[in-house]
Amino acid sequence: MNKKVNEEMKNLGKEADLAGPGVSTYEEVDKILPNDYKPLLPPLERMKAVYVIKDYIEKNLCKELNLTMVQVPLMVSRESGVNDYLDRDGSRTPIEFNCGLGLDKPIHAQVVQAATKWKRMALKQFDCKVGEGICTDMRAIRKDYFLDHDHSCYVDQWDWERAITKDQRNLKFLKEVVQKIWKVIYGAGKLVIENWPELKTDKYTEIPEELTFFHAEEILDMYPDLPRKQRETLVVQKYKAVFIIGIGWTLKDGYPHEMRAADYDDWVTETVSDDGKPMHGINGDILVWNPVTRRRHELTSMGIRVTKDTLRKQLEITGQTDFLKLPYHKAILNDQIPLSIGGGIGQARTFMYLLRTAHLGEVTVSIWPQELKDICSKKNIHVLE
């Protein structure tokens, strides 16, 4: 194969791997799922453990980050601009419907895909001061997912947001918050093992106590020819739990690590790595090695949020400056809502990881195609319905 063709194939692989979870086949899922799987807990005990984890994480996340649990919308108006479009290309669209019986002009409503932007608006609504924040028990629908063992159209997250100062918009503060979040997740893992010792087994590696931090650019330097998910897989396989910084900025190979949306996380701010190299972005993801599925496993996406200047810059880069006319974006431009840091921790993803299950459907109830359920059943994986 000549060099030019090889380079084109490499770039096609990287481009196809940019947006979200992507599309697979059930033939591939069949290969991915383990053939030697045996659940460590029966379904009812698993549900007891789920609620022990849920209670622990909510209480301790609020304690560590000075948050208060608040109500969160299941739906928002389309005109508000606060729904999460997940990726900058708009390929994953929300469910829409009209509501308001008897209104001359019905409300154009959308089911939320995440509460990412609503939370920042809510900081003002709840009059949160600097250092205070909110946490939510968020439920969402993401209809444009390929449904497999760790992607469901039903999504549950601890969506949180905290008001910060301008001086806290830096990597040091970001890392401090990330470490507090990991402390809570690790503590939840220890707690369930204390209550259900059968979860501790030589078959699976233990949950690591520490996270390792990498910039997206550093991971590209390590594996320059590989697409993003393959790079992530090799890193988490080696380090077990990592936080990848700077997701959204275009890297030296011409592609961003992922197509992060342009209007919440700040991925354009200039930073410097620990060894003095220029980098970009004050956001990132926690990924872990899942010893059950033997694959990368994303737990949370988070970041320091955009200012009015970085919002404009990022929307210019993505060609979405028309968003600036929406209420949420105007609130940022006019300094009407606080500077903040926030993120979403996947609840079912976390339960799946801590309880050593092979499928989201073992810890949460959703809808799954029969083809997937048949594959799972042959492998001793029984989803909840």
C-alpha cells in the first residue's frame, strides 16, 4: 500500500471516530461482549447496591463540591437554547413536541438530552454564590444512539454545576475538582464491596485509587496514527483510570479529540502542560478500564464553562454564531449568569462499572432491540425490562 493511500485510510478512520458513540453492528457487539460472564450479584441484590451507590454519591458529591440537590427539567422550550446538542455537528437531535392545550401558539418543547446548559442558568435562579452549586438527578432521552451494551436511549446522570471566580478558570482548579469527584466514585466502590464482598474477585482488577491526567495532545503524540477511541483504549488499559484534558480543540493532526459542543465547555483557552508544552482547553472526561467488557468506559464529561469571549471564539470555529441570538447565549454575553464549572456523571455507567456488570441493562431499565437481547442471553447477560 503506498504512503498516500495509507495516510488517506488513517484520516478516514480518525474522521469516522470523531462524533459521539458512533454506529456499530450487532455482529461487532457479539464479539465485544464476554463469553465467560457470570453476574456477581443477582438482580434484586444488584438493585439494593444501586441505591446504596446512588445515595452515597449524591451525599458525598454535594459535600465535596458544596452542592445542593435540586429539581431538574425533563423538557425545555426549543426557543430557550438550553438543550444539549451533545456534538457540534447537530447529528443527535432531541425529541420535539408541542404542548399547551388551548394556547393560540403552542409551546415548542424538547425532551432534554442533558441539563448541561440549563444548570448554568439555574445557578442564577437558585441565587448560588461563588463556591456554591447545584446537583441534579437528571433523566434524558437520546434517541440517536446505536443501542449496545453501554449506550442506551435512556440516560440518567448526576448533572452538577458550581459558580466560580475568574481566577479559578485554570487547570489547577479543574484537576482539584476532578480529584474530588474521583474520590467520591472510589469511595462508593469501597462501600459496596464492604456490603457485598462477593464483588471483590481476582477475576477483575480493583478500582484504582488515583487518576492519571493526560492532555488530548499528549495522547495523540503517544499514538499518532490511531483514531481517538483506540488511543483512549490503550491509555486506559495501561493506567486504568484517566482524565483527558482539552476535548474539542483541533489537535496537530487536524482533528479534535472529539467533536465537543461549542457553547458550554471551554476547549479553546490556552494552557500549559506539566512539562511546559502549550496546550488548549480546561475541560475533559474521566475514562476507566472496564475489566468485565475489557474496553474503555466513560464515566463523566465535565469542564470549566465558556466566558462571553471564548463562547464567541468557539462558535466562530464551529460556524454556529447564529446561536448567539438565543436566550442562553445572550445571558452569557451579557454577564447575566455566573462563571461556572460543571459536568455530568453517568449514573448507569457508574453502577455498571462498580457492580461489575457487562451491560447497562443489568443496572437500569430501558428498551433494547431483540437482536441485542438474544446476543446477551446466549452470554448469560439478562437485561432488566
